[in-house]
Amino acid sequence: MQQGDGTEAQVTWEDQQNINRFGRLNNRLHELQDEIKLAKETNENLDDAGNELILSDEDVVRFQIGEVFAHMPRDDVETRLEQMKEDAAKKLERLEEEKESILAQMAELKKILYGKFKDAINLEED
């Protein structure tokens, strides 16, 4: 591999493992970003459903379970919605934590790889 200053740096097995690991982390980061987007949309939808339930004056409401709507007492629906909101918030928090962990690992690998290969390697997304 040719470095920017014209000298050639040898790519060792360990370097290749670091490059591969960086690539896997980068792929997982993109997957996480999509999952985080979906989790945020789910949270918004659950909040909207909760707001609609507050505005509703019916004692029995339709609640979607899978692909089927079931008539359920309002109190049961409120309880289920609250549980679903908590679960969605926990999932979003877990995904955000994983994203931060991956970004930290990628930053460390960038330091190592740029330290050795300088301009000869590009780890940035354009």
C-alpha cells in the first residue's frame, strides 16, 4: 500500500483485521441508524395513539393487535399503551447506547489505522 509521501506501508494481518472490524462496525452503524429512525417513529405513533385515546369519550375502543382490531375497555388500552411506550423508550435508549459504543470503537480504530497508513487509507464516508 502506497502512503501519501511515496513510501509503502506493509499491511499486516492485524491491520487487515482492524480494517475488517471497522467495516463491520460501519455496517452495524448504518443498520442502527435505520433501527433508531423506526423506533422514533414508533414512539411518535404511540404518543399520537395516547393523545387520541385521551380525546376519545368512548368506554370501549378498538385496539389493533397484529392485523386485527379488537374491542377493549378503555382502561385496558391505556395500560397497554403505557407499557408499549415504556418498552419502545427502553428499546430506543438501548439502540442509542449501542450507537455511541460503536462510534467510540470506530474512533479508536481510525486513530490506529490513520496513525499507520496516514493518507493511504480513507475511512471517511463521502
